[in-house]
Amino acid sequence: MKAIFKSNFTEITNETRLMQQKLRIIQVISQNGYGITVPDICKELKISAPTGIKLVNELQSEGFLSIIGKKETQNGRKPAIYALKNVNFYALSVEILMKRITVGIIDSRLNTVYYRQKTDFVLEDTADCLQKVEGFILECLDNSGVGEESILGMGMGITGRVKHETGESLTFFNFLDQPLAQHLSKFFDIPVFLNNDTRCFGMAEKIVGKAKNVNHAIVINLSRGLGTCLVIDNKIVNGGMGFAGELGHMQFGKREKMCLCGKKGCLGNDVGGNALEEIFMEKVAIGEKTMVHIPEDGSSVRYDDILISALKGDELSIDLIQDMGYKLGHALGNIVNLLNPELIIIGGKFSKLRTLLLDPVKTGITSSALVHPMEDCKIEFSELGDLGGLKGAGALVFEYFELIKN
Ligand SMILES: [Zn+2]
């Protein structure tokens, strides 16, 4: 790619250092709101006057800056005031889930200026699947119409265990001889940042969603799986190695089925789209009636159809969701006792159920939470919709370049 910055996994060269200084100048001018002179820039960046002049001249000839006037000074010298031309920087943003991949272009306010979603995608831990991911990203980039030179880097949210700091994905594509982020960074020749999909979703909630200005929150991402992102003391919690927030693998479950992690009793086995599909099909097999259309080829219904039927009044669907809501609430009540959050945000596909889910969740919380922490804890639904995780993946890029703060 012809992006501004190269891979973040190679040595910092003089060239990349200059690029970073240029970006910093753009930041300083944009934060200043008006124009700024070269001496002011040098003071702010702690660089020499010749370096300042060189960088500003380059930015001017590259079309980022223009002179809007001269500053009046007492000694008669009138330094030029530089202002930003209309520059927009973007993040290339990717979200990879078990059965869906989304690629987007996100601006620094986390608006989605372009996105494409592939729902016939199946995430597999194979080189072939990784190639498909890379191909889809390139295809989207081509179609987006956004110039590569305005893309600062790539942020990726992927399901499973991720070490954010080293860019490693331990659950998928761990067969590479280098961390996934490093591999992609070399492949696309841009900086790449990786985190878990739910933590990306939590970041979007923290920056532009309901968790903005909230110091202690639990963000639940309930779709096919159950993901959790913790906000403590106004910060997203990654954990020591990067694995914090695995509510789905805490032993609150009741089903006998073995979890993917190799243990029984994981909450994610009882709560989430996968669990809903399995339990639903078990009920249908023993003759329970439903409005949901059952495929004749013996394949499972999709949990999305069960959610929609519940909203239309299908009794079996409603019963199963109420049971799930209660179990989720019971587990959350324990977390409320542990962390005393001010807010629980429920996002993901299940959030469209609203009161149908919220009522049993509240009953479940009441069964386990202490009275006082529960009284002060609000439960709200995410308003970021389907693209929350994608926005948060983009935020990884802007966070690195200090263009946003969470
Ligand atoms: Zn598990």
C-alpha cells in the first residue's frame, strides 16, 4: 500500500521519525483550532528551527498546510501562520467473527465512511482462511474510493484470545512464525494493531458510546458467543497478558456439554447464539412446537431467526431467551459484587430483544447481587448497532497516533 506510515514492526528509521513528527504537527495545528507559526511548532515539538521549517515546507508542498496570514510581532519580523487544509485521516478497520467478516474505513470521530460485510464467511484456523481475509481486505480497500495515502493504519478485532501488546492472536492464525499483526503489517505495509473483538467493541462504547464519561462499566457483547469488556477507573482492562474479561468461560453454566476451552460449566455454553441454536434444536427434537421454520435438510436454524420469532411472540423462543437472560443476570450479579460498576451495557445481536431480555437479566442480577452495588448500577442497551466492533478496531489506530483519547 502507498500509505503514509510503513509497518510498525520494523525498526524506526529517520524517515518514519520524520513522518511521526509531521503527524504531530498536524495534530498540534488541529488541536489549536486556528493557525500556528513555525516557532510555535518548534516549541511544542521540541525540535530545532531548521527541522521545523523543513517539515512545514514539506507538509505545505504535500498539500496538508497553507499560509493564512502573518503574525504581528514587536521586533518587526512577521512569521507566517500555517493552517490545515481539509485533511482527513482514516483507519482501515477489520472485524473477524466466527461467521462474519467486516471491513471498513473509519474516521477519527469513529464515523464509518465505508464498510462491507461478508456473511458467508467461516473463520477457520488455516492458511487458506487467512488468504481469504487478506483478499477481502484488498478488495474492500479498492472499492472504498478512499486514497491509501490518507490511511494511517489498520485496526483489527478478532474473536478469541488476543495479546494486544504483541499483536498475537492465540486462538486463530497462530501457526504463523510471527504474530498475526506483524504478518499483516508486512503484507499490507502499514501499521497494524490487533485486539479481541469484544474489547474493540468496548473501546467504541468508551469513546463514542454509552460508556463515555463512565469510570466503571461492564460491556457485554452478546451475539453468537458471549464476550465481555471491563472498564475500570476509566480504562479498558486488557489484563496482565491480555486475556481479561472472559465471563463466558466462568463456571456459571449448567449444561453438560464440553466447552471449546476443554472444560464443562462455562457460561458461554449456556448463553449466546451458539447455545441458543443447540438448545432450540434439542427442544424441537423432543417435539416442542415453534413458529420458527425448521430446515428440512436437518441443518440447524440460525439464532437470529429465533430472536426474531421471540419478538413475534413464539413461546418456545421466548422461554429459552428468558432462561438465558436469567443465567446471564445471575453471573453478572456476581461481577457486580466483585467490581461495583456504575453501568452494564448490553450490545450484540441479542440487544434487539430489549425488555424481553432485560427483564430476566434483572431478575437474575437480583438473585446474586448485593443490594447497594445493584441499586447504583444501571443496565442499558448499546446504541452502536452492528458496527460497534468495527469502529473500535479503527479506534486502535487513532489511539496509537494519539488522535483520540478514551
Ligand atoms: Zn470454556
